[in-house]
Amino acid sequence: MAVVGSTPILHSDLELADLVSLVARDPDVTAGQHQSRLLDARIRLELQYRDLAESGTLYRLDIDLESALETLVARAGNEQELRTRLEEHGLGWADLEELALRVAAASAFTEQRLRPRVSVSLEEVRTACEAKQVSLHANIKVRMSDPEAPTGTRLRETTAGRVLFNEILPKELGYINETLDKKALNNLIVGFTSVQETVQGQAAVIGACFGLQTVVKPGTSSSRSMMTRGSRTS
């Protein structure tokens, strides 16, 4: 389907990427559009991995392959289920490990070499999160608008997860730059109808970035179990 250097991106690579939700499914896009997004994400990941390897940077990174594997397995459900689905698609565990290595390398480079030293835009944070290239807990500096600043913008030290979450909050709340436990998070969202509507409209993106398996539905009790993995956002 595509070739990055001497490495082909095959249909089986996209099947694997889909199995582990490398790109969050959006109910508003067609199957063909989703396939194109998977291909774009897989090509970007391969290009970054190739650049890291050719420059020698790859071998100086603190790559956490085990965590990357655990994350991909969790997105697919569980290990046994994933192994079965891999076999159904003619894939093996080694294929998953190769993908996990690329995800782990991209994340390590982003967090250890790039994000601590440079400022990024909101769009760059969103793109990196959707492509699974940065951890939600990564410490970053983001340039944000600030009418009180002389230049109209300011650098804010925060995390990728907080940037994405603050995007759906009403502006009058200001920027929440602190850890929220499950109860505080649910109370915050339930208290604002506009936030509830936005959460539902961006469920695919937010679910992928925050690991949420359910989102708030106005007028229901689902908000009590909004977060089903973990108890804090950062």
C-alpha cells in the first residue's frame, strides 16, 4: 500500500493498527476514510522510527517496550483476545512487538528529547495524542493565547492530557492545570451542559487520549462511571 524507504506498509500492517486502535474510530467517517487515517498514521510512525534509527538517536533513548505493549494490548481488550484476532488475520505476536517498538520509540523521543525543550501548539498536542506519539502525562510547554500578555500569548507548562481536557471546558473556568480525581472530573463535566455535548461529540478522540470507555450522557447516570480505567487525569 505504501513504502517508507525499503520498508513496505502492507494491508496486514493496517489490520494490526486497527486491532490496537492506533487511530481512534470516528463514527462520522466512512470505512475508507478511517483506512486512510490508519495508513497516514502508520506511515508517520514508520518515518519517525526510520529517522531515529538512521540518526543513531534510537539507540540513546530510554524505550519502554513493555509499557507500549501493555497499552496496545489493553486497547484491543486483553492478551488472549488479541492473540486470537492476530491469528485470524495471519499475524503473530512478533508483529505486535514491532509496532509496539515504533510506538515506544516515538513516545520516548517526544518526551525525552523534544517536548521538555521546545514549545508546541495546541494542534500539535492533539495530533501527537491521536497518533499515540506522546503520553498524556508528558510534560510540555504550550503556547496559548493570553490577552493580558504583551504579545497576546504565553508559554504554559502543563501536560498533554490537561491540554486536551481543557479544550472542552467553558472558557470562564480558565485553564485547569492540576490533577483531577474521578469524582471531581465527573462533577465538573456534569455541571456544564455545553461540556457534556462536546464530550459526546468528540468521544472518539477523548476516549483514545484519556482511556475513557464511556462518556457522560446528559440526563443519565452514566457520568458516575465515566472513567473506567484509572482514577486521575493529568
